[in-house]
Amino acid sequence: GRFGVIGHCSGGRHAYLAACSLRFDAAVDCYGAFIVEDPPEGIPKTMKPIRNLAANLSCPLLGLFGVEDRFPAPDGVAALDAELTRLGKPHSFTSYEGAGHAFFSVDRPAYRVEAALDGWRRINEFFAAHLKG
């Protein structure tokens, strides 16, 4: 069988971590924080950046982010993008203007319908491409 992993927020970080630790065929990171940047005060110190694991990424990575997000902020997304490119790791990142953290969450004020619909379209296409077999 083929295996994919997806996560939102801290789950996005865990999806990246899982794909760097285990064999997957596809991984989706929806605004996973603290992959690149240090966490702010009040977040446990064990939440260390894990960009250094990128060399171990076992599969293509789809990343969906909001330009107005702070965790991860656009510069952190750009840094991860650059690192994956440097390592020759297949990935595709999209960042949505006018969207912040949790833009997929239909029950929150942060919900952005256009970004969420486009994001789900990209997720469906990505998993269809990498998980069919």
C-alpha cells in the first residue's frame, strides 16, 4: 500500500516530522509551526526547530500557508522552501494572501473560504498523484 500523512497547525509540524522519520509516499503540512523558527515565550522549550531533519524527508511534501500567519511566518516558509530546494527534495508550497493561521477551520473567524477550497483541491490532487497505485 501507499501511505500519506497530513496535519494542520502542530499537526503540520508532526506530518513533516513523521515524513522525515518514517517512509511515506506523500506528506501535507498545513501551516505547521516551529519547523524553522524558535517558539515564542510560553511554548515548551522542547518544541525546537526541526528544519535540520529536511535531508531525511522520505517523500514529496505539499505545504499550504497563510501570508498573514506568524507561526509559521512567510520568512520561515521561505527558509524551509530554500532548504528543501537545496537538498533536491520534491515539494510544492503555496501561500495565500489575506489568510492567516487556521484558514481551513470552518468554525473560526480565521476561516478563508477561497484559500481553504483551493487548499483542499491541491491536497486532493497531490494525494491522487502520489498515493494511487
